[in-house]
Amino acid sequence: MEIIHVKSQDQTAFFEVIPSIGGMLSQLNWDGNVVKIPFADQYELQSNPYHPSALLSPWVNRVRNGNYSFEGRNYQLPINEVNLGNAIHGLLARKPFSLHLENAKATLSYPYQGEEKAYPFPFEMKLTYEFLSNNEFQMQFEAKNTGTSNMPFACGWHPYFCLPQGTLSDWTIQFNSLSKCISDSQMIPLREEDFDASNGVDLGKESLDNVFRLKSMPIHVTKLYNKREQTSLYVEQSSVDFPFLVVFAPENENCVAIEPMTANTDAFNTGDGLRTLAPGEVFRSQVKIGYSKADKTV
């Protein structure tokens, strides 16, 4: 298992990726390990059920019962979340990606050939990781329909973040949400209730494991703030491209998943955020991550 180490141009920050496991970002470091692999001592990366840094595509989160219909045909995906009876987290999270390195940039790609009969839609996925001039980290997603028919498509990312020093009780998270999805027994959204996180949620007092619908903004910023150390992590996305966000703080781990998604859970059935890519059509967007030793206003 090759781990690729890439430094920023000023050598003060670095990231690490594992091409053979879905192009996984295994570390992002400005001042301590910011990307965290939860329960790494209990599970190998290939089988970690928490899916750290997983690429979620061509669907995000879950497809209920693994079953969906598209343009008049019904498909049955393999059930890989056996306890809940769902297909979870797409097809690419643990595929071997090819790698191209250039300066402080790593480009990874995987040509999906349509080999899963329940998703017979070939496409190429490219991920580009790089440090920008201000040492902000950027991950760019690019998916191209390489087939001859329309394809249903969604995209997301499943990283877990921690802040150097402190625990969940020291952290708050702030984002511009319209609503929170309440899930049923299969972890599929059942209903939505109004939820505004723009003033911050204290992770020491409130446990989160939900999909949130965001306000539509060209630049949306989620801020994870350590109120004891006064350090902040920022996850920036277009909530036009990525209108959904999962926030999940696993029990007994001092980390929180902040997951941008282009569509809602079970979008293959509900159509909520689902895209249809025509032959040759490309989806392209990016997520940026910054770190600061001061509290900045979002």
C-alpha cells in the first residue's frame, strides 16, 4: 500500500493520499493531524466501516434496499450495508486510482467501465488534491460520462476532521442550514425539520448524525471551532453544487465527519439533488479546507 506524501510549496504543510484505496486522503497537516481515520486501531483501511475520506459516487450515502429505477429500467445493487439492507457509499471508495504528481498537486483518476450490472453507466472520475498559494487545501471532483446513454449521478466526500488539542466538548460547528433530515430505521430521510446552525452547535452538548439541507450560496463555509484553543478549521463548498452536508460525530472518537454531498441520501429513488449526465457531460466542482489559529467570522 503506497502512501504519497505531498508538501506545500513553502514546506509548512503536507497531505498524504493512498491511491490504491479510492484515492483516500489519509492525512492533512498544518499544525497536527487534521484529517483523522476513526477506529484505525480496530479496522484496516480497506474494511473500516466508518469509510474515512471515502469518495462517495455515483451515489451518496444510501440507496434503500439497493433498488432504484432510471429511465424506465429497474436495477438491483448489491447490499453492502447488510444490517440495514441498503447499498451504501457508491462504487469507487476502495477502487485503485492511478496517480499523477506535479509540484504540490496530486491528480488521481479511475475509469469506471460499467462493470457492475446494476450500474451499467461508464464514467471517468478524477480527483485533484493541491495546496493553493495561501496554503489552503483544495480537492477538485471531475466526473465525465464516457458512455452512450444518460447516467444518474451524485458525488460526495466522507472525511473526518479533528483539531489539534481538545475534545468534542471543546468544539462547536457552524454552517448555514435550512433543515435537518430525520431518518427512519434504515437511516433513510423520513422527514425534515427546520434547523439553523448559523449560530453554531456545541458538539459537547448535542450529538449530530444527520443530513442537512444548506442555504444555496456560491460560497458556503462550515467552521469547526475549538473554543478552548481558539483554532478553527474551515470547509468551503458551493452549496449550489453541494447543497447537502452530513455532520457526524462518532461516539468515543474526538473527530467529526463533515461531508459535502451533491444529493440527498436515497436520491436514486427520490431524485432529491440527483443529476442526470448526458453522454460526454462533465460535473466539476471543488471543496476547500483551511486552518487558522484564530477565530474568523464565517
